[in-house]
Amino acid sequence: MTNDVVQLRSVTRVYGQGNVAVNALQGISAEINKGEFVCVVGPSGCGKSTMLHLIGGLDSPTSGTVIVEDQDLSTFTNNELSDLRLRRMGFVFQAFNLIPVLSACENVEFVLQLQGIGKNERDTRAREVLDSVGLADAADRRPGELSGGQQQRVAVARALVGNPLLLIADEPSANLDSTTTRELCELLQSINRKHGTTILIATHDSLVMNYSTRTIQLEDGKIQQENPA
Amino acid sequence: MLSVKVAWRNLWRNRRRTLLTAGAVGFAVLLVQLGMSFQAGSYEPMVEVSTRFASGHLQIQHVDYKDDPRTERFVSNTTELRSHLLDLPGINAVSNRTESFGLVNKDERSYGALVVGVDPQIDPSASHFSDQVTQGTYFDSPNSAIIGSALARNLRVSVGDEIVILSTDVDGSVAFIAPSVSGIFETGNDALDRSLVQVPRSLINDALMLEDSAHRVVIMIDQPMLPEQSSEVITPLVPSTASLLDWRELMPEISQSIRLDKISNGIVYGTLTVIVVLSIANTFVMTMFERTREFGTLRAVGMHNRSIFGMFITETILMWMLGVAIGYLLSTCALLPLINIGIGMDSMGMDQFAGLLFLPDRIYPAVDLKVVLVAPISIGVGMVLSTMLASIRLYRLSLVDALRYRE
Ligand SMILES: Nc1ncnc2c1ncn2[C@@H]1O[C@H](COP(=O)(O)OP(=O)(O)OP(=O)(O)O)[C@@H](O)[C@H]1O
Ligand SMILES: [Mg+2]
């Protein structure tokens, strides 16, 4: 057992073949420890999203190994990867990606339902988490009736409700203004500190980087440097 | 269950599309059910009418009579046979008939005709002839006859006139009878009106030396559409030299026209179903494109492929149930009044045919389990297949591509 939540070993990812092949990641190795708040930064197209997708088991590397909690993801089946995401990870996307026909509370509950948790506990826990992200009043509204910042907080609540080990967020602030971004970051920071949830964020936003305990700088699919905050 | 809730709400995300699709399902169900119920409703009356002008539902006759009808090929002791038959369950009438080809003469004119001997008290329970007498009466004495209207015209015979019928008896000797015409019938069927004469069976049996024999023991049953059931109970009573035939063997043209009708209607309904299902499949494929990113999100959140597919199928089934409910509602509204009043054949331009094919004047829709289930089930199966077809693309797409998908 190590203290690493995530280990990347010489990971490459090539999109396409032949002349049109894109080397999105060119052999990166890194560790993310339990309780860290890591930002992956770098110019557009440097491979940030690709790296997050590989760690989340949404995509598989062309070569190299992705290890999450000491388990090699290449040995997982699709359903096992789904279960890993369901029980150990939370995702927040740039575009929020909420289920439009469900209320905020139901969106959050959905994850608990997939985990097989009973109705009453689901409802209580979903409302608690929404309360903790400051959305107690908006719990019964649908995504279409919420502002961008509120939607992103619902997405954070959904990612957190299953008490994940690792929260992965790909440009969560891209559609938010600076005030809302700051609020979101403070929320993430408090979760990180209170629950020890490991947080991994890909971002362009220097505002977000300020909250991290470490940044990993990517350029052209390679790690340039790692800066402890 | 949350996923049924999601599925139900997803349906109403695009209200107009859902209503149009459900409406199409409902309308197809209505059309197929209307068509099938009238179709099903037309067969039994058609069989009923045609058997009552001809063969009856079942017949006992000499084994060789059907292929080569000869006077000496008869069934004997028919009065006793009849009373035994009437004791059996599901049998509501038995009438013995003697047949002979003869020459019908009046003055210098003579025409060939089929002479049928019937028991005047009994035969009306198995046939419609007594109702079709348009002039005179249906037998007024043991020495009377009723003849077809065209034959009467050809012979220039009117009610009360005597006719002479020449035929051959069981030994091949010439025999004759001279009944007086008590009635003239008009069935609307040319062949019958032109060449049929009925006389009391006692009269012709005496002349042909047939005693209590008959060529056809005609049996009417409670369930003419299921003759095999009655055949089973009757068979033990059939004499060894005789055989039992049902209307499908006796009037193959009727059972053939029913089969043809079923096939041609089946093709129409099948085509209708395929068209509706294809248009639904098209909608589903478009919907699945729009939902690519949602699919990616659900997978990323940790939902299994099969649960997502289950959700799609649930949506399809809900949409199907909605459509079928609309269809049932519409067809109930349409069929309830028609079950009582029926549709007149004249209103469909079919009255010309009615005489030729023995069609009834009105047909009434018959609703059975097949009518109720065929359209909903075939459309439902089609919709489930369409859902599979439409979602294949999502399962081929990589998760990352699904998440990045822009409409
Ligand atoms: N499905 C794909 N097919 C082909 N090339 C791809 C695909 N996805 C990403 N790429 C390429 O891989 C490289 C890395 O992409 P990635 O999305 O990881 O960058 P990023 O750092 O997240 O960029 P951004 O900041 O714009 O989100 C880019 O050059 C991109 O064009
Ligand atoms: Mg990106």
C-alpha cells in the first residue's frame, strides 16, 4: 500500500493513426497523494482533459499504466470501471452535464440510487450535501431554472454525495464569473480540508490555481514542472 | 423507482414529438383493430349464410358420393341416425336430403335440374330456402314442389301448375314424379335459381325406391367455425360405408376465400405496422443523437450500459403504453356503436357480390383476443427493436467522444 491515490507510469495517448495521429500525452509519470488539491494547468490542447479522462477510466492509454488505489485500470472491465467511478470518484464537467428532467435534489440522489441506497436515506443525504454547497433552497428546482454557478454547485454536490476518494473536475469554472468561481473554489477547498477528499482539477484559471496544494504543468503532452504551492 | 421517473419525464422533454409518436401508434392500433374486427366478424356470417343455402356445417354421406354422386350411393336408416345425432351435444339441427339429377318438364319444355328431397317440417331448421319463397308457399302437400325463379321462368311455370320430373331409380330404371308447384324461390344466387327443385323426401324416395335413405345427412352445429370439435363426437355414429365431411371440405371455395382474405389483409396490416415502426425508428435515431452527451454523463457518473439501455427501453415502453391507450380509446369509441348496428354491405358497394358469394346483408365487428393484441404487440416489438437499433451508435461511441459531443 502506498499513500498514492493515483499513479501514472509513462502514460501515452495517441489519437488517430498515421499522418493524422495526435500525441496528446507523450509519456507522463506522476503521483497524486491522498488529500492533495492538485491543479493540472497548461495551454489549450496540452492534454489536460486527456489526462483526467485516463485517471477516471473514461478512456484508456495507448501505452503505460494508470493505477488508482493500487489497482491497474487496464485490468478492469467496463462495468468494473463504472462501479469504480460510482463508488470512488466524483466528476464535475465544464458543461455541468446535469440530467435536465430531474430536480437538483433528484440529480444528486441519482448517484445514491445507483449505489442502491434506500429512498429515505437518499433524500436526507442529497439535501444535506445540497445544503453544504449552499443550495438548500434550490433543491427542488430543475437545472434549467438555476444559474450557471448554481448548476455547477449541483454538479459538485452530485460528485460529492457518494463520499468519493477522488473528485475530478475538468475546467469547472470555465462558464462561471470570478465571484462564482471563488465561491466554488472555497467550497472545494473546505471539502478537501474537512473530508480529506483528493481533488484534481484541470484549469486555465489562475484564480483556481491559488487554492491548490500543487500544480502539474503540462505542455505538448509532457509534464514541464510540478510546483508545490 | 427513480429510473422510471426519469424515463417518464424524458418522454415529456419533447412533448410534441412524444404526442405525435404516441398518436401514430394509437392510430395504427385503431386502423388494424377496426379492420381485423370487421374481418373476423364477416367470416362467421358468411359461412352461416352460405352453408344454409348449400352444404350445412357437416354432412354424413356415402364415402364415394362426393367424388361421383350416384343415386345408389346413399346412407340408410336416416331417421334413426338423425335422432341419435340430435342427442349429441353442440348439434342444433339435422336434416336428411335425397338428391337426384332429373329432367323437369312442363308442356314441351324441359330443363335439367338438381332435384332435392327434403323433409318440409325439418329442413327449415338447417336451411334458408323456406324464407326465400317469393311466390306461393313452401310445400302445401306431400305432392308439391318449390322451384327456382329462373327455372320457373324458363319453363313458364307458375304457382299451382303441375310439372313432371324424370329421373332414374336405384336400379337404373326410369322413374317419374308429378308434383304441383306450391312455391317459387329466389335466392339471388343464379345457379340455385336456375337449376334447383325441392320436393318432399317421401315423394322422391318412393319413386327412386330409396326407403328411408338419404344422400346427405346435413348437420348444423353451435360452433360452425370450429367444426372439428363436433366431428369428434359425431364420428362414432358414422356408418362404415359413409364418411363425415365439414363445410371446409364441402365448400372449399368458401374456406379458400377466407384464407385469401386473411392473407391479403395481413399484408395490409403488416405494411401499415412497418411504416409506423419505421417512422418511429427514425424519431428514435434522432433522439439518440441529441442525447449523446447525456449518455456520456450517465456513464461517467457510474451507470452501467445495461441500466442506461434499460432506461431507454422503459421510455419506449411508456411511449408504447401511451400510444396503445390512445388506440384502445379510439377503437372503443369507434367499435362500441358498430357492434350493435353493424355496417350494411350496400354501404360498401358490396351488395352486388352479396348474392354471388353468399355474403350477409350486414356485418358486425367481432372483437377477440387476436384483434385486441396483434397490433399492440407487433408495434411494441417493432418499437423495442427500433430502440436497440437507435442506441447501437451510443454503445459504439467512446465515452470521451460521447462526453464531448456537441449537437
Ligand atoms: N478524440 C480526439 N481525436 C483526436 N484528437 C483529439 C481528441 N481529443 C483530443 N484530441 C487532441 O489531443 C490534444 C489534447 O487534447 P485535450 O483535450 O486533452 O487538451 P486540453 O489540455 O484539455 O485542452 P483545453 O484546454 O482546450 O481543454 C489536442 O491536440 C486535441 O486536439
Ligand atoms: Mg480540456
